[in-house]
Amino acid sequence: MPSTPRPPTSPAQDPSPLHPRNRHRGRYDFPALIRRHPALAAFVILNPYGKRSIDFADPEAVKALNRALLAEHYGIRQWDIPPGYLCPPIPGRADYLHGLADLLAAEHGGIIPRGAALRVLDIGVGANCIYPLIGHREYGWRFLGADIDPIALASAEAIVRANPGLAAAIRLRRQNDPAHIFQGLLRSDERFDLSLCNPPFHASPEEAVRGSRRKWRNLGKLDPRRKLPLLNFGGQGAELYCPGGEAAFVARMIAESAQFAGQVCWFSSLISKAANLPAARAALQRAGAREVRVVPMAQGQKQSRFVAWTFLDDAARRHWREERRKTPRRETAQD
């Protein structure tokens, strides 16, 4: 079972920008992780400051750290992804989920709704299945993970099947039409309390490679004597880029979400580039969103945010909550 989170500390005690409920505040305790997950030891190094770390330019090292963190904090004992697929930094993914939980709590009298009655749609679940894994372990929510890549879905399915207790909570479904996001994916009788998405960041493969090299140069790690991977966290096609990049994907998601206004209470998406936020706000206004929330996030030096929107007014959202409490939806084999 997942370990009990540490109690939140005051800003003076813990300067971490991560969410107070995030289990990954502060430095990783590598000695403790290695004792319980010995395979990580092969990847631990001393950084220039003499502190234990891993080489974040090594995809296998990042994968080993993720395995240890998922096992240590979330009880996920079997986790792997195919070579070259996105291996995400777990702390930032957890922060998005905690921010969404706060969004729901604000409409539930300050209490986070937990358990299987709450259903979440993950657009672009990926081979790693990170959001459903963390979201279910932290809050007991049920997930439908969607993706256009059959290899990614097969990987996510293998993770779910390999860990007892997940199959009833996490379902996976292919979006067969890359031109659409919700259309052709959702059945007319399905309802979701939340949707979330980590959209493709870049507009092309070349842009993805340039961005990765720029990041290493800024960190002072670009060494001409050393062969670095193109992308330390990996990533395939739709995980990294799409025509128009993040801005175009989010605009398409917003426009299409209006067609499913009654099936998802709160839509949301990460927006990594602050410059894309004004266009997203304008698109939401055009689409007729009734409420829009922008929640800032940070991990290390990286600043990010997610935007959440709903087409339901206060009365409609209150009715949604009441109906969900009165008639909890039963799990079916087709879910």
C-alpha cells in the first residue's frame, strides 16, 4: 500500500514549490529508496554539489527512478514502458492531480471527493499511464485513459493488469480518429467529473529536438564529448508534437469540448507555455465557457499551469453533484 504522506510544512520549513500534498516535496531520499529498491543503485551518481542524484540525461536512469517512486509512494510494483516512449517526471504529474482535487473540493464544501463514484477522463494516457496510477492511488478515482497509439495503450494495459486492484479502476480506450479528441471517443451515456490532458508541446520533431538541446545548454550539461539522447524523457510522435504545437491542440480541444458540455463537468489541460494562455482564454470565451480557472504550478525552475473550464453554471454543477450522489454509476465490462 502507498505510504502515508508527510504532513505539510510551512513555507519557511520547506521552500518546495510543489503542492502541499505532493509526496515528492524536498530532495529525493536516495539512501532510503535504494534500500527498498536496490535496482536504482546502479543509476545514482554524485552531482556537482556532492549530492546523490541521477543523470537526468539518461532515459534508463529516469525510468529506474520512476519505478522506485511509484513503488515507494503509490504501491505500483510493476511498471515499465517501451523504449523511446515518454517517461514523465512524477512530481509535476502529481501536482496537476492535486490541483484538480482542490478544484473539486472548492465545490464540495472544502472536502476533496474521493472514491470510485468520481470518474476522470485522461486524454493522451500514454504508455506510462501516470495520471490514472497516481490519481487512483491518491484519491480512489476511476479513470478512462484514451490514446491514439495502440502500442501506448498496450503498454498502459500491461501496467494495469500487472498490479492487483487496478483493473476495476482504470479502463483504456483508443481514439481511432487523430483529427478528433472527444468526438468518436465518448459514448452518449458517459459522464465524467473531470478531464485532464498533457498536450503535445512541440509543432514538429525538429522543434522537439531543438528544445531538448536548448534545455541542456541552459543547464550547462551540453558537453560536446558526450553523446546525449535527443530527449531525456523520451517520447513518440503524438506524445511530443502535432501541427501547430500546444496552442493548436488546446484550441482544438476547447472548441470540441463545447460539443460535450453536458458529459464532462470540468475540462482541463496543462499549458506549458505562458504565451499560449491568452489565446486559450480567448478560445474559451468564444466557446461559451461559463467558468474558467487558471492554476499555477512549479517544479524546480520550471513554471507551468493548468487551465480548467466548465460549460455548466452553478446550479447545473450543483445538480450534477446531487445526481451523482443519488445514482452512482456501476462499473460495467464495457467501461
